[in-house]
Amino acid sequence: MLSRLICVVVICGTLVWASTDTSYSFKTEGECSTIWGSGGTVPMSLPTSTTISTVSSVVTNEVVTVPLSSTVTADASTTTVLEQTSWTWSESTVTLPTTTLWLGAQSTVATASWPTTICTNGVTPSTVTEYSGSYIPVSGQVTTEPASYPSQVICRTGVTWFTYLLPTVTSGVTTVTVTPTSTVFAPTTTITATAPYYTFTKFETTVTSVTTTYRVATSVVTSSIACEASTTTTFAAKCAPTNVIKGIGEYGIVSGKYAKNITVTYISDQKYNDPGVCCQLCQDNDGCVAMMAGISGFCGLYYVGAPNGGPACDFAFTYQTEPDRFPGQGLWIQSGCGEIEYSG
């Protein structure tokens, strides 16, 4: 709170003191609109642009008149305390039958590898992708490109700063009496109280339990060859752009519940703007139960640890729709050797 002195005057022997306090606050208001596009490729993430405008407003409140205070000190009073409490501190021991000593263990489920090719002759080949096998879409799966889709969100935010001027005039005199009090201890009665000082815990037996975390080792397989002008790559049918699951009905998808012993490895050294490539990477790695790709071109390969070690081709995770996501602008998922389930 900032205070500015405006004036001090004496009228008819009465002191008048005027001052203005200042306080600040702000209010933010905004709205967003969505731009729709058509043709081309649906962007995997929805770009958002925000513009911010700031304005200032000064609000002057009505003058408030308050009395001037005058302090008078009265004679001191004395309070006598006739009772006191004497505290003693105790220690106690609580015995419990069993405690558990937790040990951590780490299990390597599998090794995920992905290929990279270095063209020694400086050629950048064009790639033609073919698909083998068959694929049956899940119920309600979006398998066609939409005629129109959200392409950008534009947000406008306005910030209004308020400066409040609070003028105050002090007039008149109000007397405030202060009576100092002194305390005299003259105990005639002493009460003894016991409080716990420290409690020890003792266990009769200790058992050991192991908590296992699962991980996936990773490796990059590099090939240095003289590249042809064009190459042909064969993917599984489930990894075709229309078959990687990107939406159910008119909504995009988000992840749900995961298997108990699941672990994921992300391919961090490159972007997968084509989720089909991430899907095929899961098909090419033994034990990969499912894949998940999407925003910003990430690619995650999921594995489930078997009780006796190694990967298990079992249930991976559930997925569900989200009204705020458009098909293709949420997650892209597909099963590998395991199962994924739609939960609504």
C-alpha cells in the first residue's frame, strides 16, 4: 500500500490530516476461436497463437473521514498468579510385531532397436511404402481423412490494471487509554503434569520384500551403404496411415489404464511425424506389446514384464475418447504383439 501526503492544515485549532492510499489489482479476460482447414494433412498438434493487450484504469474512491487518535497512559495494574504447573518428561517404547525392509530390483524386459541408414554416396532416396497382411478396424475407428479439421487456435487476452486512489481525511481527536499490566508470580499451589518426551519403536521381527521395476534396453543399428534413388519399404497393414488408431467417431483419443508391469521406451533421437513408422518399429521389435505416438512427433514402445523375466505379449493399456480432441490431434496408438482396449 503506497501512501502520498496531500496536505496538512489547522482549522479553528483542530488538526486536519489528509492522505491518499493507493492499491492495485488487475483483471484478465480472454476468448479463443478455432480456424478450420481442409485438404492436406491434419496437423498432429493444434498450434495456438495468443495476443495480449494491456490497458490501465484509475478509480478514485470517495473521501473517508476518520478521527485522530490521542493516547493516554493510565496507572499500572497488577495481576497475581497463585498457581503454577510443574512439567516432567517421559520416554516410552512401542513394540510392533513386524517391519518390512523394502529392496529395489531392476529387470530388463527386452532390447528395443531401431535402424538408421547413412548413404555413403550422398543420395537422399525417396521411399515407397507397401503394406502386407490385413487389418480389421476397431468399432467406430476413424479410417478416412476428414473434409475439414481444426488447424489453429487463436486466443486474444486483455489485461486491465486498476489503480485505486483511497483519499482519507483525519479530523477531530479520539482519546485512547492504555493501562499497562504487570504479572506477579506468588504460587501457593503446584500441579505436576507429565508429557511424553520421546517414543521409541521396536520391532520383534523384520521381513524383506523386493520391489521390481522394469526397463527396456535400447540400441541403434546403423547401416552405411550406397543408396539407390528410390527404395521400397514393407509395413504391416495395421501401420497404414488409415489404420493406426487416431480417433473413435468424431473424437480423438487419450490413454487410460496401463498394465501393472508395463514399461515404455521413447525414441528420443528423432521425430516420428508419421505414426506409421513408429507402429512398424513396434512390429519389428520382439515383445513390443503396443506403441503410442502423437504430439510433437514422439514415439513410445511399450513392453510388459513377465513374472519369470523377459517380455510378455499381454494386455498393454486402455484408451478412451476425449471431446476436446479432434481425430489425429490426440494420440495415435496400435497394438504390437499384445492387446489394447477401448474403454469408452
